[in-house]
Amino acid sequence: MSHVRERSRAVAAFVLAVACMLMWVVPAFATETSKPASSSTAISTETKTLSSSTTTTSGASEERSSQGSADAKAALILDASFSMLEEDADGPRIDAAKKATHELIDSLADTAQMGFFAYGAQESNAPDNREAGCRDIQRLVPIGEVDKQEFGSAIDGLTPKGYTPMGNALRKAAEELGNEGERSIILVSDGIDTCAPPEVCDVAKELAGDGVDLAIHTVGFKADEEARAELECIAEAGGGQFLEAADASSLAESLKFLAQRGVVKYQTAGTPFEFSDSPEDAKWLGEGQYLTTVTPDRSGITDRYFRTSVPPRHNARMVFTPVLQGDAMWQHTEVKVDPAEGINEGDPACGEFRGKDEIASGGPGFGIDSAFAAMNRVEEDHLECDMSDILVKIQISNAGDEVAEDVPIEVGVFYEPIPGKEQADDWEDRRVYSAGEFQGEMPIENSQPISGGTGFNDAVEITEGAYSDHIVPGEFKFFKIPVTYGQRPVVRAKTPPSVASNADTIAMGIYDPLRVKAASQRMSFFDDPKESDPEAPNQYVWYGSDTPYQGDYYVWFGMDWATEGYDIAGVDQPFEFEVLLDGEPANGGPDWTPTHENGPEPSDEPIKFDAADSAETTSASEDESGDDQEVNASSDEQDGGFGLVPTLLGGLLVLLLIAAAVVFFIVRKQRGNWQ
């Protein structure tokens, strides 16, 4: 019996050891196998969410003075007094006025802000009704986005009857317009104010003095000399223009002209800095966006300088964007930006500089032209060499007939992490070299109204879908959409005939996250509508391709300047467009996107760059499986080490040996007692 008890104790000891082993092995195995197979491939198995913060305009940004506003508001006041029943305009004057007003409203974009007022349409012009007649002012359509049906009904419902209370009508319209933004009043009348006081010229002067952004325009329709003089006085006092019209057609043209708005100009952004005139005084710039103002050279070439410190295992990318946008009329200003030279003053053998100059015209019909430069580590064994003191020489000169002065230039500095060779080769092996022409359907239906930004810095973020906007000659509209590896953005647009009856052109296209033009197209139109073909980069976003960067891709529209001889340039031209993403998200490059956030303050010393985050994301990307089929591969292969299964087997063997040793010593002890 003693031997049986000894064996039982030995077996119990062995079971206890195995149980202890299982208490560690089973939970560990269960925990690992419960992880989703995609956990090691964050890019290739799902659409990556990209940061899309919009860069805010810095204190150095240009103010919006002396330019238009996409939210400009206008009030149209139409004379419906008794004199508008005169039949000297191929019928009653009021009918010609109604026809012209309909034509104006039809020409406006749906998002245009306008209200409609009339006087003299309710009370008679009887001598004993003057008090009531001089209060006869109606707001027929409130200030807001144009509802063409509401406008049409209000226009058609007018019947001339009464007095001409111009001064109080101006006050009513100004009150409705409010005190903010670009505001204008358009007064159409055939006669003089019959309700003074107040004297209408004094009212116009008073209202114009209350707001610098209010203009009062007048149109004399079949006006006699006395009425013409009063309407001219109103326009002069109100900071507006006076026009004459003799029939419905000329009245419509006058209304369209006065309903024009100014160009909303490009909003600059970036940390303020200045180029130096000598290498010794050159400031260091860090990663991010900077803003300076330069007067281009008129004769000869001046060298300008700055420095940057490129961290190890990174290449430098530099973008120079001159902002030349003027007003709606054609200009002949051109500026050449030439990143002429980059010198590594710390280690001349480390790195290779490449620059691409650009002649920028600022013409919205051709996009925004940027110059580019790069400082690359060209040898694999130079990944750690010293690039901490890169002196960049840039030359900026006039290239057009007109002299450009005080040109804002945005400078972007980017440090792109360099992936490992094995990972880069894997991306190259799986790269699709041409996406080809887009063959899908883009009907541009059920478009959503939207107002685009003025340029790169305030581009409005969108998703896939159809949108509608409006634009005037000399203006840009910018949007942005996040794009990841394996995809490419596609855009298609359409526009109705020219609302200004001009031969117009709207250009459109796509820029990549570094502001490199990836695709472009021009739509020219006059008296017929125009639709574009789908426009897209030739390649999917992929490391090493012509579109190598994931991030925000910019969809832009620009309307050509109006040429000399075109009287009407500021009338909104509506357009619609559709954007979609072609392709499937994939692991096709480093987990890095260029940032256009404001850079650190310029310095007299190299600016420290914390590359930890970039190195971490690059390393993680290098560890990921390159082929989508490897998503379901074993964890040991994905981790690049021995893997969990061999580890567990090794642990099992060790514990079995421990258990055997425990049994051995217990049995040995029992055997000693036996002896």
C-alpha cells in the first residue's frame, strides 16, 4: 500500500505541474487567437481616416479689403408709381421693367443674396392720399438666397398706382440689408421723389456714411432731365453708379451690371518670415507653412536665402506658391520663381538638390502655379548623414509686361520619412503603373449647394457626391477630399450658358497634397451649356508614382478673367460638379501625410524636429505585410520574430521538464523514506 500511495503522490505532483502550465498556456493562446487578423494591417484592410484640419489664416494673412464677398447682399427697389403706366417702351414702362427684372433674376445663381422692394403699388396718387401714398413701401421678397419662383410672382403682381417715396424706400432697404458685409442697393425709377422731405440725396449720403461697404446704384428708366439729375445725385452720394436705360433690353443689362459682385480673393496663410539677402543672415525654417511678401526683380536677378535642417532618415520637400490674383479683368503680370540652388553646408557629399522653377500668372483659368524643390538622400548608406544645415537660394523676378509688386509667397517645408528598402521594394512590386481613363458613370444629379474656398488654405472639405456653386471671372473655388493609397479622385463638371452673355471659360482640376497639379481641363462656353469629361490623375495614389502622397487632394475651379470690351464681369456663373474616389484602399506607402499647418517661428539656429512620430509610423509601416493576401498570414510571420505558436511550444516543453523534475524529486524523496 505504501508504494501505491507513493505513486499516487507522484502522479498528483505531475498533474499539479501540468495544471499550472495550462493555467498560463490556455489564456495566452486564447487571447492571441481572439485578435482580428487585420490588426497588423491598419492601412490595407480598411479605409484609413486621414486628418483634415483646415489651416487657419494667421495674423500675417491678407485682409479681405477692397475685394468682393461670396456672401454679398443686394436689395432691388422698383418704381411702381403711377408714371410707370406710360406706354413709351414698346408698351407700358412697368412691363419693360418686369421683363428686365425677370431676366436679372434668371441670371443670378441660386445662392445669390438679394431682396426685392417696391413703392407706389398699393395706394393711389390722389392728392388727398399723399400721406398714405408716401408710406406705400413694400418688402416683397426678404434678403436671402434667391427663390426665383417667389421673385417671379412678386414681379408679376405689381400694378402701378401711387407716389414715389424714394428716400424712405432707401432707408427700408438699408435696414433690411443690415450693417455687415458687402451690400448694395439698386434703385430703378423713371421720375423724381414726390415725397420729400426727407431729401433723397441726403438720405443716400447718410446711409453711405453709416457703412463703408454699402453702395447705392441708380438706373434712370426713360427718365427726363430733372429725374436724371436726381438719380445721379443719389448714386454719387451713395458711392454707387448711375446708368440709363431706354427699353427692356438695356434695363436688363444695366441691372445685371449693377448686380455684379467683386472677386473673392485667395486667402493667404503661414508663419510670417522674410528671405535674407545673404547666406550669413538666412533664417532657419522648420516643417510647416510660411508666408512672406516679395517685390520681384525688374532687372537683373537677386539671390534670396533661407535655411532648413533635415532630420536623419528624411528627405526635404519645398513648395513655393506666389499669389498674383487680381480683379475680374485681364492682367499681364507674371512672376518667375526659381529655387536655384540648395547647398549642404554641413556635409556637401550628403544629399542631392533638385529645383523646378515656375512662371506664375495667377490666372484662374490656368490654376495656381507653384515652384518646387527637393533635397534627397540618394545613397542608402547616407540615411544618417548630416543634412542639418541646408542653405536654399531662390530667385524671384518679373516675367510679364506689367510689374508685380508686393507679391505674397507661401513657402511649405516638409520632411518626408524614408522607408526601408525591403518595404519600398514591396510597394514597387505591387504598384499599378496606370489607372487608365475613368470609365464609370458620373451623372451629376441631386447636387448639394456649397460655397468653395478661395484657395488651398480655406478649401472646403467634401466627400463623394454632387455639388453646386457659383463663380465670377477672376475667381477660384477650392474643395478638398481625403484620399488614401490605392485610390484616386475623379471630378466631372457642367455649367449652363454664360449668364453674362460672354465667351467664358471655367478651368478645373486636381492638386495633390503638395500642391502639384495632378489633372486639369478647361470648359469654354457661350450660348450653350457645357459638360466636361471625367478628370483624374493617371495613376492611383501609391508610393513612387506620380501621385505618391495620401492626404487631402484639392479639387479646384477657376474662371478666366474677362477681356477688354466686356462690360459685365462680376455676374455669378453657376456650375455643378461631382467627385468620387476610384479604386480600393490599400497598403501602398508610408503612413505619412504632408502638413500645411503654420511652421515654427523662424530662428537663427537650426529648428529641432521630433522625428519620433514619423519614425514610429514608418517602422510600423515597414513591419506590415505588403501583399493584401498576407492579411490572414500567421502572426509569427507578421511580427517578424519566432511567432506565438513556437513560443507556446517552447514554453510547454520547459514546463514539462519542470513537471518531470518535480515528480522526480518527490519520488526520490519518497524512495528515501522507503529505504
